[in-house]
Amino acid sequence: MSDCLFCKIIAGEIPSSKVYEDDLCYAFHDISPQAPTRFLVVPKEHIQSVSAVNDENARIVGHIFAVIAKLADELGFAGPGYRVVSNIGQAGQQTVPHLHFHVLAGRDMTWPPG
């Protein structure tokens, strides 16, 4: 999608601080961190949100969660724990209409989140 912020980041049109990349997904540091460790993981295929996950693209989401688990282990926050968040739609505070997962770690996460 030509006007999508995350598609432009994936394409290298907008600079980002890359954490990880493979054929299916791209992870990069968030410009507004809410925890000591915070990055986003997005599919390279434009999928609007969790609401748009279907039988054809669900394997990408499974892959993303495997990547998140791998990064948590490699970056050293798997043991203490972390949070993975995806906002869906306007009421869910999704500000970029491209499926993405916020990975937050490095501090105790409070509940309820907001």
C-alpha cells in the first residue's frame, strides 16, 4: 500500500532502527518507547489489523510470534517476561492501519493497561 507508513519503512523509504528482518517480517525500534525495551514487529505483506487475519495469511502471524520469542531469548528478556500488544481499530487506538505487534520489556508491566 503506497501511503502506508509501515510499508514505507519496510521498503526503506523512511529510515528506521532495524532489530530484525527476514522474508516475512520486519522489526524496528519504536520512536516513542513506553518501556526500556520496545520495538515493533510488522508483516511485510500489508495486512490491516488482527481483524484482517485469515486462513491465507495466518501463517505470517504465527511466524511473527516465533520471531518475537526468538528475539526475546536473544535479547535477554524472555526469562523476566514481556508484553506483546496489538491495537485494533479506532477504539483500540490503532494509529497505523498495518498489522503490528508492540514488544515491551525491561520493566514490570501494570494491569490493567489502560
